[in-house]
Amino acid sequence: MKKIWSLVASVGLVLGITGCGATTQPTPNISNSANPAPEAGDLVFVSLPNEEDERWTRDGAELRRVITEAGYKVDLSFAENKIDRQNTEIENAITKGAKIMVIAAKNGTSLVSSVDKARAAGIKVIAYDRLIMDTSAVDYYLSFKLETIGQAQAQYIIDKLGLAKGEKGPFNVELFSGSSDDNNAKFYFRGAWELLQPYFANGTLVSPSNRVNENFSAEQWQSISIDSWKLENAQKEMEIRLSKYDEGRTALHAVLSPSDAISQGVINALRDSSFSQWKPGSEQWPWITGQDATNYALYNINQNLQGQTVWKDTRELANKTAEVCIQILEGETVSTDSSMNNNVLDVPSVFLDSVPITKTGESDAPGTQPVQFVIDSGFTTAEQLKQY
């Protein structure tokens, strides 16, 4: 993996927008009368949004492996996309005597009460991939460079439509954003809109569904969000939008999708439509972006159903987060390279790079690699992609 990430660094990915000089954070003392000093076998509680998403099960397994190998216990929990359940599980972990909590929030604004209780009990809280908002009880935040991901998706569309080369269109596009309760979704869309907005302003890009127009702003991202990032919600929304396409006689040139699950919903809607002239791989099939490099998305890319995804090597995120947990437990200093404000404080943060992926690696998005790059890293296998 060191070789892989050296290669990623060498291709010069776009810098993240939250960077602010490397800092070193002294590890807070987590000892109190109710929570004695850490020792081998202490408990780390890990709470992830759901078990149905390929991404979260992979993260959970990696976090548990690394922390367990270091001699600590891991209580891994999946909230089944239920806010009440995640809050209850956090409170249960307090009772069990957890020393650290690693939490990927189902809803970044709905965990304040439970994480405040964790802080009162002397437990350290790490926001994993999704920032926990509106509380001072977050010690660290680890994720990927958020706006960079949206920029890579937008750049792919700009590349494929020839916008930077002067193509005037107008081109018909549909834009989606992630779940309205996920703080990350705002930044993904902000990065994409920064690049796409000028083309809406001059009429080169238009949206027949009118969900987005030249007067749209990045702050309106929740109006085009897909609840819980769910495939079925994206499919229903896309089916509604397709009613504006005159049974396929109006062209659809590109779709900005912020995740592979949403991309799959879009693809399902397109394939289920009666628009017989829209065939995968044909000139009528739109360029579709994505994120996460799931096995089904990589398969779709190879089959010309999806054009691009952005790969976040979650093994790296899980390993870095586990490293921070171990540093805290062993009383070592935690180094962070940035911060992110959660409406209460600037949370010390670490942001990792991501890699845009296309079928052959061709794109103007900096650092783009082919599907084979993901396979060669060991993140997946060619055999797994054949299962779809």
C-alpha cells in the first residue's frame, strides 16, 4: 500500500479545501475515577451506519482487525440506518466501559446528547468519515478531502462533454447530491458546483428537470439530495426526472452522481425506461459519475454503464483511525494535518487523498487511474467483479 499511495501522491491530486498546516495534538488524558487509565484489553467501540453497504462492512472489518491485533477489544455495531439505535448503542457502550468511540454518524446532527454523555464519562470520540456536528465532545475527525471528490466528478463531466475545449451544447445534465443529513454531502456538491456553475450560467449546461438552473447555489444542495444515499430513493427520483425527456427524444448527456449507490439507482431507472434508443455504450447513454469504487460500480464501468467513480481506499482510513485509537490508548501524541468546524469547535482532523477511476484511466481529472489500478492494489479482485 505504501507503493500505491506513493503513486497517488506523484500524480498530484487536487488539494483539499480544509487544510491548514500540520499540527500536533497532545493526547487528552482519558483517566477519571469512572474510567481508569487504559491498559491492554481495553474496549474500543465502533459504530457504523449500516451493514448492507459494502463500504461499511469493509471498514468495520479493517478497524476491528488492526485494533484487535494491537491488543485491544473492539465492539463493532451497525445502526441499520436508525438514529435512535445508534444513540442507544453509544449509551450502551458507555455502560460497558468503552475508552474510545469511533463513530460514523447516520445523522451528523442527532448524536449530540449521546456523545456528550460519552465525554462526561471520560471517553474519547473520533468522528469517522462523517463529522459529528453541534457538540464540543468530538476529539478527532478522520475522512478524505471532501471537495476534491466533487471536483473530480465535475471534471470528468467537463472532460467528456468537451466543455473546457469550447463545446457549447447546450448539454442536458442531471445533478444529485448525497443525503441531506450527511455533512460530507454538502462539501462533495460544493466542490462539483464550483466547476459546473459557470457552464450553467452561460447556458452550456441545462437541466430539463429544472432541479438545477443558472440561479442555483451550492447552499441549496439539500433540495437535490437523496435520503440515506439509498439506491431505491435515487431510482425513484430519476424516474420522476425522466418524465421531462419526451420518451427519450430529449437527450441526456451526463449525470452528476455523488456515490455509486445513487449511480446504480440512476442506471436502473435508465434501463427500466421505455426509451429504447438509450442503450448502454451508445451515444445516447449519459456519462455517469460515482464514488466509493464498489465492486458493482467497477463492473458497471467495465460494462460502459457508469463512466467514473472516485476511489477512497477505506483500508487507509480504517488503518489511520486505528492508529489514532492506539496512540490515545498508549498515551502517545496524535498528529493532525487540518481541522473541520462542526459549528461548535474546529475539530482536529486528518484528510486523505482519493483517486478518480475510469475504465482506462483517461480523464482530465488529476490522478485518474484505470479500474485495474484498484484490482492491483488488492482492494478487490477481477473475480469479484465478474459476479455482477
